[in-house]
Amino acid sequence: MGAQENFSANSPLAAERLLFLDGLRGWGALIVLIYHVFVDAFPINADVTIALRKLFFFNGVLAVWIFFLVSGLSISIEFCRRRDRQSLTKIALGRYVRLAIPVLCATFILYLFFVTGLVLPAEQRLPNFQSFLPVAPSLWDVIRSSLFDTFFDYSFSKALIGPLWTMCFELWGSCLVLGALYVAGRLERRMFIYAALAIVAYFIHPIYTAFVFGLVLAEIHVSKFRSRSASLWSKASLLLLVPGIYGASLLPRAGNDPFGACLTVATLLIIPCIFNTTLARMLSGSVSRYLGRISFPLYLIHGPLLLAYGNRAYQWIDQPTDLEKLWLNLSIAAVCIACATVLTPIDQWGIRAAKGLRDFLMARKERASVLLPEKP
């Protein structure tokens, strides 16, 4: 999730910005993995789970909200710099394909796990996995789920990869941002329109508001108002980090669906990462860049690997102790990261397919405009 966007090489800040966004995506994907392994799928014991839920680095739900904020920001940033609607057209034409191709690849890998017997029969799995996919999916299930259900008709009961519930929000949230920029992105009072849109989006679903917030953060980042006082913004934004981290520790106790709290805390955490020079530099480091490269494959493949490798790993030791569970969980996380590294080409396939479709459609449009007769 939170797939990369291509930025214009003409912008002197494009490369730096891309590294920064990749860092946010990468660490977010790692947090989602650790949450699913240590808290959700293979808890060590009840006391450890309660303690981990209070730590920011084990809050996968919050990391997903940060993904949505980053998506809104990354989709908007090039347009906000240049006010060129063609950049919006390019993203819009390829967005679905850019997401769907990697999803299809990951779901097909899950299908191969079943075909080769890597996924245990339901009755032999750990209790958390026994009700999930008790029957192996067919090839038609893979195609339908990847290309349609995931984006247009998602339900947990028929999902093949559970974490892909975010993809429908990713697609339609992207459309919301692109539409808002196309309609209002050149208006002088566009911030008022964005504010109204955020309120409306919240009542449709609060997650869509995160995309609008990301758009607003992109506008602020490129604004002359911020550039004139960049040092002040850098120092002041850092003050939000403490309430953000503290708020993250309270989120599990905020209710079953604390949408407003999640959005608030995610915003508090991401603002320092955007505007503070030191944090932005850290997020552009080599480790962050590596995690950014594998972030989308890691998000896609870790679910199938928990089902296949994770359940088999827990059969190696009969009634493992807490320490043995810790080592098993670390091995599961390591396998997921290693496989995501190997599978980075599936992310590139999505990017290339989206670019190819976009170029084809835009070339056809240009040819059609040339062939149309001029009006007398």
C-alpha cells in the first residue's frame, strides 16, 4: 500500500522528496508487519500483547492511517509545485493498473502456496488461521479477487489477502484527491474548498479525510508562507512529536473504531516528519530507502507468508515457550522482509504497466486531436 508516485525530473526537490516519502512508506510497512506478527497473528502471551499495543512501533492500524496521509501528499506534490493538470491526468490514467498488477502477482503467489502444499489444511493451523481460507482458491478466484473484489467489492469473508482491505480506499481516495486538485487546485481560495471537502469526506468515511489532509500538507509544503519561515516550521513541528507518540499509546483504548483519534494522532506524527529537517533527513537515509523500495511488496506478501510459513514454523516446536515464540516470530518477520526484497520486481511491473497504459492512452488522444477537422 502507499505505492510510489513518479515525480518530475524537472523539479530540483523531486528526488529529495521521493526519498522522504519512501522512508515514511517503508517504516510504515515494517510497523504493519511487526504488528501482524507479534500482536495479531502470533501473540507471545496476553501480558506481552497488552504491553505492545501501547507502543507506537507495534500499532499497525495507525501505520495504515499514515499510509493514507502519505498517499494524499505524494499524489498532490507535483501538481502543487507546477499547477500542471497533465500530471493529474498521468496519475489518473495509470492508478488502477499501478495498484492491481502487484496485487494480482501477490494473490497468484498465495495460490501457488496452496497448490504446492505450503499452506496447511485448516484444521492443522493455529486457531487464528483456521477459519481463514479453509478451501484453496481457484485461479478464477485469484483473478476476480485481485482485479475486481479488492477494489470494488471487498469483504473480509471472501478476501484472499486480508490486509488488502486498504486497496479500495487507496484507489478511491486517490480519485478524490485528483478530482479536488483538478477542480480547485488553481483557485486562490482553494484551502476553503479543501476544508469543506474534508468535512464531507469524513461523513462518507473518515479514511478519505486522511487523503485530503495529505493534499493540504502538500500545499503547505510548497507554499511561500512556509518557505519564508522554514526554520520556524522545522522547530515548531517537532513539538507535535511528543503528543503524537503519547496519543498512539492511548489509541487501543479509544474504542472499537476510533477513526477521529487515529486521524488526529497520525497527523500529529506525520507533520514533524514532513517539516522537521532532521527527521526528513533520517527518513531519506539508506535504511529508509531500502524499506521504501520493499514497502509495497512487503505489505502485499506478508499476509500469505504468515499463513504459509508462519503456521509451519510454529509446528517445529511442540508447545513453544515465550522465548521460543519470540525467536519464531523474529524468523517470520525476517522471511517476510527477505521475500519482499526478492519480489520488488512486482512493484516495478505495476509502475511500468501504468506508465505504458498512460502513454498509450495519451498518444491516442493526441492522434485523435490531430485528425479531427478544424471548425470553419
